Amino acid sequence: MVELTTKRSRVLVTGNLGYIGSVLAPYFERAGHTVVGLDTGLFAGCDLGPPPSVVPTLAVDLRDVTVDDLRGFDAIVHLAALSNDPLGNLEPGLTWAINHAASITLAQRAKEAGVRRFLYASSCSVYGAAEDGATVDEDAPMRPTTPYAASKVRVEDDLHDLADSDFSPVYLRNATVFGVSPRLRADVVLNNLVGTAYLDREVRVLSDGSPWRPLVHVQDVAAAFLAALEAERDAIHDVAVNVGSDECNYRVRELAELAGEVTGCPVAILGEADPDARSYRVDFSRLGQVLPAFEARWTARAGAEELQAAYVAHGLTREQFATRLTRLARIDALLNDGLLDHSLRFVERPAIVA
């Protein structure tokens, strides 16, 4: 059986032009792998600073991928999805069509095409509402509270049914991602808190800030996926792994206080909204056991400092923060302008997807 540990691989990265993908694809290239992307360019131009470095990219909707598109690849890194909430709540039927059904069709066709390793970007949000303060590991009950998280659970289950000696799925359950990316998102918690401080000179939390959130830097996500690509098959075959670090489990109010310290802004915990139902403190010990080559390098404080510096350097504006860097607002704008149809397909395919 051919392993991936000693040879350079040809890798397809779906969603390579998104928040994680625009960091991960060039990271894999620097490690010596041949990378091809697959992306429709939904967030083209939604950049903070210089645009991402683009690998050769198939401008194909995830729902339209064919077996022929996938031939010749050793591995697939599957990032593409209606990413996180509240975007996953935009239309639950689309969340299931794209995040679940299209993902499993992709895996089935990858298996038919002879792709041997399938690295799936799952999420710690599958744990949903854990007991307050309790630490959950990969064997904990899954209690998804959103369509996005529920779709991740279903994909993991269905990929498990596809696993065999020729097809190795791996379920990388990312913590909440933070940090600077060429295609940065303002709608994930630490990025949002630091951005609010930069623009308003105040860190605001609308709820009481009690929910737990595990965090992981976007560069550490790329490093974990690379370690999974290059690991021995027996170490990661059909295995779920939480991606993050024990030191980066925080309550939301603690993240707000950290953002305030880094930016020198006051913190307002308003308590005006109900706490998010999602609350989970996560154990990451399995990550080091199955992927000993990986080590998380980023702390939340270092990430907050990096974000603050990027916002200053690139002159973050309210328009960017509220629209181009916020996924749901971007989708709404494309729908309102008639560029997307009700199924989130482009009415006319862009000539350039980057």
C-alpha cells in the first residue's frame, strides 16, 4: 500500500479561496506538495490587504464536481462549506445540500477516482451544548445546536461508512479559528472582538459572555492538516481529531478582556442578549498522540496582537468589517445585486474566481 509520508502528494483543496484555504493552500505548496484548488470565488475581493496567493483553481461548484475532476489526486482537503453560523442558518435546506449532500457526493466520487486520503474540515461545534466547564473529547456525545454543526455530524457518519483499505477519511474538528488571513473573516469571535475595539474603541459583548469557546489560529489549522496529510495511514485512518490546544479554551468574556488588554480599550459585557447555546470546553490530547509532528504555535494573545496590527496596517473600515469581511452580509449583497440565484449559484460564472 502506498503511503503519503515519504512522497510529495498531489492535493485538491476545496474552498482554497476562503479564510482557511487562502492560508492552507500556499502552506502546502511551501511544504513541497502540488496543490490545485476548487472554488467558485464567492468571496473574491473580500480581502484585508493584498489578495491571496492563488494556486491553479477549478472554478467548479462543489455540487457539480465530477469523477474526472478528481482523477490523479492523492488526497483531498475538503474545506468548502456554508461556513459557520449564522451563515449556516441562511437557508437550512442549502446547508444540507451543500455541507452534507455535496460533501458526501464529493467523497464518493473521490473514492471512485482513486483518491486515497480525504481530510475533512469538521468542527468542535459538533459538541454543541456541553455541561458548563466540562471538558469534552472526541468520544463525547455530539449535541449540535445549529444546521451547520448538524451537517458536520452527518458528514462524519457517512464518511465512516465509506472508509476502507483504499479510502482513508480523517475528521479534523477545528476549534473556532482566529488570526490574520488574506481573506480574513470578521464574524468569528476573536477577530470580531478585536475589530470592534479597533473601530469603536470599545470591546462589546451583547450577552453575559459565559459560553466556552476553544480557539485555534488559522496557521495552526494549516499545520495540523499538513501533519494529517503526511502521517502514516494507520495513525489517522477513520479517526476524529480535535484541532486546537488546551491552553486556548476560553469563556467569551475572557476573550473580550484579552481583546481589551491588547487594544487598550474598555470592555462592556452588556448581558442584553441570551448567551449562545453553543458552549464547549475541549480536550485536545488526541491531537498530539496521533499527529506528534504537530504543535500549536499560536496563543490567543499573540493572535489578538497580530489582528490589531493588521487592522492598523491596512486601515480597516466599517464597510469592510460589516460587509466584505462578514460572510452572511457578503452573501446577502450578492443576492440583492442579482449575482446569485436562490440556490447560491452565480447567475453568470465570474471569469476570474480569485
